[in-house]
Amino acid sequence: MSKILIIEDEEAISDLEKDYLELSGFEVETTSRGDQGLQMALKNDYDLVILDLMLPGIDGFEVCKRIREKKNIPILMVSAKKDDIDKIRGLGLGADDYMTKPFSPSELVARVKAHMARYERLVGAGQKENDIIEIRGLKIDKTARRVYINGEEKNFTTKEFDLLTFLAENPNHVFSKDELFRRIWNMDSVGDIATVTVHIKKIREKIEYNTSKPQYIETIWGVGYRFKI
Ligand code: CA
């Protein structure tokens, strides 16, 4: 049975969510505190987390970020304020979906089912065979050669796409500009490696919320670049 964790301090909402999800056949655990929720999410194997934004202990922003550092499970964030949802999207914390309170329980159940099905496909298929790379809010569709950030499509040139995909497929590996130039431009390193810098800059403008604090492609000074996972 699929297990869901609800981190929500408003008891009425938490109870309602729990009831509907249990009626739909899910096993549900709840907590009203952010810090406890984080501990539970890291320690146990849940299939999905429903996370409120304003919580005692640690807030939902931090909980989301810290679960995402360790786990790929779907996170559905809920908030009473539309503005907060925009902020969460902007921060690119890696939540998979967002809902504004109040929402109908049937909508919640529908979304939970959709995310779980998608996640199971991803895990079941094995990430290597899948033509989609998904890392936090970034989605690269290799078959269609399309890139999305928090669900919004960004236009990429051929080389920008190749460079981003290459880095994302080799996460946590530092590549020198020379090496990237040779691999992506398919030439000996007699060309202009400044091209790599220019392309990285353009990619960051498209995928990073704050280009001076990149969360995907890191600059390793004096060495090159690394895709952070
Ligand atoms: Ca709350």
C-alpha cells in the first residue's frame, strides 16, 4: 500500500486530507510540526509528502529543500496564500506540485494519484532507460529536446541543449571548459573555449532563479563546471 506523509499544523485540514486519502486506499501518517515531518520523511519510506508552508519548528520551504537533498519522492506543497505559491516556484526548491488552500479533497486525491503514478513509472522504468531527466524543478525531455523549469518550457539552442543534457547526465562530475568544448562541439581543443562560458551563461539565465547563486550548474573556480544533484 502506498504511504503518504502529511505535514500540516491545521488539524481540520490535516484530518480532511487524511480521511479522503485513506478512503482512496492510501496509508497516511500525519504530523503537525515541520521538524518532526522532516525527520519522518528522511527516516521512513513514503511514496509522497503533502507539505504545508507555515509550520511550527521548521517552515515548509526548509523542509522541502532538505527532503529534496536526500530523496526524490514527490512533494506536494500547500499554502493559504497564492503569493507564497509564486515564491515557492521562484525558489525552485524542487516541489513537484503546489495547491492553494482551500482546495477540494477530490482535487487533492487526483493530484496525489497522478504524481504517484508518474513517480512509479520513473522508478520502475529505471532512470537510465527513460528519456526524461528530472532534477528538482528542471525537466529535460531528451526525445523531444525540450527543457522545462517548474513546468514552464524554455527555448534552448541545439548546443545549449546538448551542453545542459551532457552535464545533467553526468552529475557531480567536474568538467573543464576544454573537455566540454571537445565533447559538445566535437572538435579538438583548438577552438574558442570562451564559447563554453557564453553557453553556460545563457543556460543559467534560462534555468536558474538566481544566476549569481546557481543551484544546477556550479562554477568550480579554476577548473570548470559541475552539475549539482
Ligand atoms: Ca500552517
